Amino acid sequence: MAFFNDLSVCDFLPSGDGLGFLAIGWLEPGHQYGRGEVRKDFFLKLCALLQHPWQPPVPCGGIHRCGFCRFSGGGELAFGGYRYSGSSNRLLFVPDGSRVFVAPAGVPHYIDAHEYCPPAEFQQAVMNCPEMGSAKYHNAFLATPAKEWLQRLEFRSAA
């Protein structure tokens, strides 16, 4: 997986150039990251969003395993009735007004196992995020630069 500083532009997405998607939780050994406490209600909402996250119409780059876990690669865990893992090939898109946060699906693992503390603005966006798959989520997502991104992807696949 690529490393991005929190709140930096996430240029990992095909055809996402110039749209300002913001990276959250793209952690790798050898790089510093924010550590600290997070609220339980935030963690539970984050896990809920990740149960069936919307995925873009682009091929994934394979499964990423947690680089901090020596042996397990961040195997599956459960908390509050939700399952999460440090191994995934999915992303989480959290719309927030005119911007979109992009996090790897392993972000709950980083919080739980490696004391990662995402920036406050991401935590607030998660708390305000509509339920995944709902019309409200869809509308919130399309109110961001993601609408142009999806149009670019559609044009790219038609070519």
C-alpha cells in the first residue's frame, strides 16, 4: 500500500488527479502517524460504514496486509457486532461537504491495534456521514468532486 500523510491529497485513485481527495489512515512502517484516544461512538460508526462500503468502478491493486503486524497481517477482529480486519482490498469514501476523505478499509484495525488517531475533521465527517448505500449517502457523495471523478471513470471505460 502507498503511504500518505493524513489530510494530504490522495493521488492513489485512477483519474482522480486534481480533485483533492484527502487521505486518511494510509499508514506504513517507517512513517510517523497521529496516535491517541478515539471515542467509542466514532469507532462503532466507522465500523458500521465499513460493513458494506461503496466501491468505485476501478480494479483493486490486490489485498493489503497490515505492515505493522509481524505475523497475522492484521487478521479479522470483531467489536460491537462489527467485523474488521487489517487485511483488505477495499476503500472507504466519506463525503464531507465539498470534499471526500479516502481511507483504506483497515483503518479500524490501525485504530484498535496500533493506537492510530485520525484527524478530528475526519472523525466528525464519519459521525455526520449518512448510512452507506442510502440515498442521503449517494447525494452527499455526488455533492463533492467525486461526481466529476465518476464521470471521468465512465468516459475512461467507454474509450
